[in-house]
Amino acid sequence: MPEDVNRIQELLEDINKSLSYTGEDGKVIHISEAFKTLPELSAKYADLAARFEEMEKKNRERKHAGVSGLEDEKEKFSLFKAIYAIGTGDWSQAQFEADVFRQTRDLATTPDSSGGYLVPIQAIPELIEMLRAEAVVFQMGATLLDNLVGSPVEIPKQTGGATAYWVGENEPLTGSDQTLGQLQLTPKSVGALVKLSNRLLRMSSPSAEQMVRADIARVVALAIDLAALRGSGASGQPTGIANTPGINTKAFSVNSPNFDYFFDMEYELAVDNALRGKLGFVFHHCVKRSLSKLKVAQFSGDTGGEYIIRPMDAAQLQAYIGYPFAMTTQIPINLGAGGNETEIYLGNWQELIVGQWAGISILPSKEAGDAFAKNQTWIRIITDVDIGLRHAESFCLGSGVKNS
């Protein structure tokens, strides 16, 4: 809103500056004033001025309401106060939270009478920052599109390019067209169920609230992270990298991971002209363990017991495999016929798109399960996300990696 106000104000000033001249008597004459004598131009000028005044008015009202901006909301908004007020219907101690809800009421998908509210992501932005910190796909550079509206959201992508031909003199040039496609994102719900004592809610301790927010962010982030890597595309899940048609794959059969794995996967992207962007590997900690055990004797035939890499720290390992990496225990280590295999992912992670829709749905209940008997409030928190790859060939899945 302030940006729009400033832009229109600058536009009005530019009009006056550019459409003015100085008379013989030294007086500056603004031609915009002369425009007002012409009916058509006068109407346009008046409309522009009215729009400017309306935006200024709305901006003043927004400031007066006390929800002044993202940073203020981050500091003021209390998740505990909001939950307690929703559950009891008493908003006397949650006036700011009530103002936030009122300003986003038109976004709600569940009416207030049913106890449902839509808390805007802007109200608790640190929750999103925590989510990013927990998810390895974001650490590797995945692209987050937040505050999406409508469904599906379509993201254009190029699927084919122009072709160059050699031609002889006076011969026609063969035509070729670029071909375009679309990545479609549709909302898929992911959530967490949090159980809190009513006493804790009433106390509204800042440290306890921070703990609960961090726990919510962690479980939701892990769910999104796993879906980004291995989502099935069925049962309400997004389709992850491993199940996206058209990605590069490399099946390994040697007994233990070695550095050849990483070079072979890099080559798969190179031949598809996809070796660019925010490249990096993601794998289970067991892969690093196996690489740490590699000794010179295994390759030279001598009797020495020296390890190939010492010390085996992040910088040394990155230097050997050639790209940044992240590790997560969410990648299974019991795959394959023998139940002892895992996976390695290589990709241009900025091509992994994580879309998140308008907000977080919060619905508390004092009767769900055994909440009533235990004097608890159960909070169901749900957000809508989807995951997709702009170009499948920007990723390679290495399978058959032995967990030895």
C-alpha cells in the first residue's frame, strides 16, 4: 500500500515538473493547471488525484488500526493468545490478534461461527524462517513462492528451443519455434496436531510459545522436506523429485559408496545441459560415513591404512565431490532387495518450486480425543503447499547406494 501511494505521488510531481514553464515575469506556470480547463483532461487528472487521496486514506486507517507492518506484527502477534481467544470466545486479552483476523477475514475458508480462522503468514513470519532452517531443500536453494492465491497456479517453462541450420545461397532458412509448457501447482494440505495444557495457554509464556512455534515449524518442515524429495503424488501428497517423470537416474551396484557416484551423477546433468544454477547433493548421513572410511589401500593395493580424506569435515568433503551438500535422516536407508540401500540427490535446487498458499489454518478443540479429561486444548494447524520441478532434467537420482 505505501509503495502505491508513493508511486502515485511521484507521478503527480513528475507531471507538474515536466509540464511547466517559466513566464517572462519569472512566474512558474504548471500546465497541469491548464489541463483542468479541458473537460477530458480535467477528468483524468481528477481521477488520478482521487486515487491518490483514497490510497493515502487507507494507509492512514491501516496505521490507526495498530497493524502497522510486518515487523510490528512479528513482535506483537501471540499464537497462544489467539488460540485461547478462539477456544473461549473471549478476545478481551487478544485485541491485536482480533485486529489481525478482521483484516484478513475475506481470506478465511472457514466461517468464524464454526470456530475456524485463517491466520495470515505475515502475522507469524518467524515460523516460515524456522521452516526454512529445518528443511534441507531450502538450505540447498529451493524456491519458495508464498502467499499464493487461486488454484491452480501456473508457472511457464521452456520445453524446446530454436534450431540453427546451415543454408546455401538463395536457399530458404528452415523455421523453428520455441515450445513452452507450464508447471501447475495445486494446494495440498499438510498439518500438525499440537496438544497443550489449558494452564499453559492461560499463562501465555513467551518462551513456551516460542517452543511450540519451533516444534510446529519443525514437523511441518520435515513433512514438506520429505515430500519434496520422495513425495508419491498420491494420497494427497505432492510429487517429489524421486517420482517426477523425466528426471535423470543413475543406478549403482558397487558394494560401497565412492566418489565415482558423484562424478557419474554430475555427468548425467551435464549431457542435458543442466549443469548450472544452485547445484548440490543431498544424501543420508550414512553416505558421509562410508566416504569417511575410504582408504588409500582400497585403490592402490598397498598395505597402508591411511584414509583418503582427513579431516573429514564439510569443507574437505565438498572439495572432493565438487558441490555443496546437505544431509538428512529422512532419506531411507532400507531400500532395495536387500533392505540396505539408500539414495543420493543432485540438482539445481532453485528449479525446485515450493508453493505455499495464503495462510495457516488454526482450529483448537477442548473435546477432541481425551483433551477434555486431561484439561488440554488440541490445536490442528494446516497449511496448503505444492511442489514441482521447473525442469525435470535439472535433477538426478542416484539409487542402489549401499548403506555399508
